[in-house]
Amino acid sequence: MRWLSIIGAATALATSAAALEPITVKGNAFFAGNERWYIRGVDYLPGGPSKLVDPLADPKICKRDIEYFKELGLNAIRVYTIDNSLDHDECMKALEEAGIYLILDVNTPTRSINRSNPKSTYNEVYLQHVFATIDVMGKYDNTALFFSANEVVNDKTTTPAITYVKAVTRDMKNYISKHLKRPIPVGYSAADVEENRVQQALYLNCGDDEAARSDFFAFNDYSWCGPSSFKESGWDKKVETYKDYSIPLFLSEYGCNNVRPDARPFTEVKSLYSTDMTSVFSGGLVYEYSEEENNYGLVEIENGKVETTEDYDNLKKQFASTKNPTGDGKYKTNGKPSQCPKFEKGKWEAQDELPEFPKKAEKLMKEGAGKPLGNPKTPIGGDDPEDKADNGNAGEEDGGEKGEGEEEEDESGAAGVVRWSVGAVAAVVGAVVAVV
Ligand SMILES: *[C@@H]1O[C@H](CO)[C@@H](O)[C@H](O)[C@H]1NC(C)=O
């Protein structure tokens, strides 16, 4: 009898370890079940933006890399673009078994809001793509978050485009509530641009229409370089700036590389998961898993073979020796939506009134997106003579700057995992303690 019950318990544990609790938002924090969820992730775009491989549609690629995600101790990866016409079941399952969630950008180079001509891209062709991606990827328990857009605003001249980002966020939330079994949080990833980052955060969390407010906000941050500190990096000021922000906040890219040719020490990990930060921030994503032209890789991939770097070893050690705060990390539940920032000609040109949902997309909203069309090469939208900023596809292709004067090359990322499933928590905590 006794043996039997022990075996029964062990089996139950093993089974529950595979299923991940969906991620939810409470106050300014994420939760996996009853446990606060801090993102310990990497940005994952092997091949870089020029090749645009969908790493989650090729089990050979994802399964190769998941071994490294596990070794790093990750609980999330961010993928900047997928092909929504392909099958992602096997990779999503392998990620889930590794305790890893997906944070997904829904755009592609030709299916995204054009930052210099946003109005022409906000149409039924674009929304069909976004909604189809929600259908395809929203069915997995380990799809944690959707980015409605990435680095669309990247200077003073591109702020009008944020109005369209907010409209798309609204549309995605509405679509999710009509068509998915559970809410998947939707938010935006802002470029590492000092001049209007705060306005972006406030704007996306302001106004009376709950559906139009983001579920979370993220920004790229390259201000902690080398062996910096909470104060020297200015992270202390960011905690102060966002102390009343009512929704979760995290770093969608971090890992300044101006220490090259030396390896990055990743000393910021200790700070990011300490109570210095966790009342306001919920972790972040290291840029980036694979070495590409801009020299941010944790691993090098050649002919399909992975080689780890000193960056990788350093990050692995930092994660292994850095626990999450005990308790709830001092998150807040009593925050209020933000005040909408004031319109300022030439500086901040977001509109409080959002564009109406396109008439021609109403059928999609009601009946579903239909067939996913993958990544067509032909752009949507056209020239708007009123609007002549620079070029500007807001999708994968050209992200904003990487801070520290890096050219804006590619973005991508892989992420890792902490096992948050109820059954696995004990084992992982045990393992972490042993390492420490
Ligand atoms: C974005 O809009 C600009 C200005 O109208 C245009 O020149 C550019 O080709 C557009 N980009 C894409 C990818 O469609």
C-alpha cells in the first residue's frame, strides 16, 4: 500500500511537470498559477533578420537549441517573427517540456505597421495576418505574451505611428477575447530611445477604453554595460520613474556589448532579479542567443553546430546563482491607468482618439481570420504623400537602435526557462540551491 501510493504520487508529479500554467497579469506583475513569474529569457532569431528562418517550425533547429536554453536556466524565449502557415506543434511541445514559454512578435517584414506611413498599413490585409497568427500560436499553453509591435517609434519623427500600435493592440485584445480560450496578454516592445520612452509607456497605458490599454509594456535597454551597478546604469532612476506604473514592465532586450572584445559579465542579472528592481520590473530577455553580424551572441552556430561562448558561461553562472526574490517581489495591485501624455508638435504626436477598426476587417473579427498566409513578399500599404519620414518597416527588418551607438542590425532571441510548473518547481529550486 505504502509503495503504491508513493509510486502514484511520483507519477502524478511526472505528468504535471509537462504542463505549464498559462501566464496571467495581476497588478504590475505576471503570474504562472499562484507564483509570480519573472522572465528569464533570451531573444531568439538564429540566422538574423536577413535570412528570416522560423526556428519554431523546424524541430531540428529548436530541439538543438532547447538543450542550451535548459542549460542556461531559461524560462522564456522571444521570437521576432514566425511563418504562420507552418506547423509549430513539435517545437512548442518541446519548449513546454523544457519549461519554456514563448513571447511572440506577431509581425513580419511585410506585415507590420509602417512607421513612416502607418495609416496605409492599418488595413484588412494586415489584420488578417495578425489574427491568423493569434489563431495559430494562441492555442498553446506556453504562449505567454504577444507583442503587437516592436520599435515602431524610434525617434521624434515617428511618434504618430504609436497611435496605430495602440489600435492594433486594441484589435488583438478584442480578437483574443472572441476567439481564444484564455486571454493572452498583449503589449509593445519599445526601442532604447530615451527621448520618448516614458511617453510611449504612459500612452499605451492611458485612456478610458480598457481594451485599448496594453496588458504590459517592455523596452530595450542597453544602459548596463560591463561591471556596472544599479546606480551607475541608471536603473535606479528607471525604477523611480515607473514606480506608479500599473501594468507589468520588463526589458525586451538587454546585454550591452561595448566591452568587446571581452566577454559580457552579465552582472546585471543579480540586480534585475533583486528587490531593487522587482517592485516595478519582471525580468527580461538577453539579446541574443545566436551570434550574428552585430556581435551579441551567446553561442555561435556554424553548419548547424552550436558552440558556446564565454558570454554564455557567464550568463549561465549568473542565472544559476541568482534566485528570484522570496515572496511576491513587492509587486503592486493598486495602480491606476496612466495619464495620457500631452500632444506636442514635432515631439510627441500621438492621438488620444484611435482610428476606427477597418470596416473591411469586421468579418475577420466576427468569424475568424481564416487561412494563415505565411510571409508574402509583397508589402501592404503604399505611399502617403502627406507623410514623408524615412523608410520604415516596423517589423523585424529594421529595429531601432541598440543603444550605445550600435547600428540597428538585427534582432532575435532565444530564451530560456525556469520550470514553473507546479511539479517541477521543487526539483528546480533544489537544483539551484545545490549549485549555489
Ligand atoms: C513605408 O512607407 C514609406 C513612405 O510612404 C515607403 O517609402 C516605404 O516603402 C514603406 N515601407 C514598406 C516596407 O512598405
